[in-house]
Amino acid sequence: MLEPSTTHLAELIAKRRKCLAQLRELGAKQGELIADGNMTALLRIFSAKQELIAALETLERELRPYHDEDPESREWVSPAARAACAADAEECRRLLAEVMALEQAGERQMTVRRDGVAHELRSLSAARGVREAYQANR
């Protein structure tokens, strides 16, 4: 079996960075849509994010063979290629942290929105009960 090449590793890391950047953009848009209450557009965002997450899972499977390698023993085409890959990997770490923070913020926003809707529904139900009781006593 051929050892995975550093060129292929660099390509996978670059694809991972692009995918995470797209997830970050969608996560930011998700927050706006939650705040606006635009659930139709929010569902489209969720669908697009699911596709990106599936792509990330595929990339992670392809990256798995590299995890067992000693990074210092990899042979690179040039020091610049190694530095570029390292920069992409660092950017991936940063983007992943941003994506996770956006997901947590979105979850909090959705919880607040859900609780607000539940409160409104309880208020409407109580108002309807009062109205029905009043009409029954007329």
C-alpha cells in the first residue's frame, strides 16, 4: 500500500478549511434568521449545513490515515508547501472553534425563541379560557 502523500494531505486540509469557512458563514446567517423568525429560510440553512457536515465527515475519513503518521517524518515538496498546509490546519482549528461557538449561540437563541412562543401560547390559551368562562356566565 502506498503511503499517503503530503500533496494529498494539503489538498484535504484545504478542502476542510473551505468547508469550515462555509459552515461559519451559514452559522452567522442562521443567527440572523433565528432573530428574524424566518423559519422557512432557516430550514434551508439547516439543509445546506447538513450537506457540509456530510462533506466534512468524508474529509475526516480521508484524513484518518494521516493521524497515525509522525508529522516530522513527512516529506514535503518544499518548506513553503509544508508551511501553507500548517497554516490551513491552524485556520481549520480556528474556524472549527468559531463554528462551534455559533452553533451554541444558535441553540441558545432557538431555546429563547421556543420559550417565548410557548409563553405566548399559554397566554392565548388562558385568554381563551377566560373568554369562554365569561361567555358561559352571560
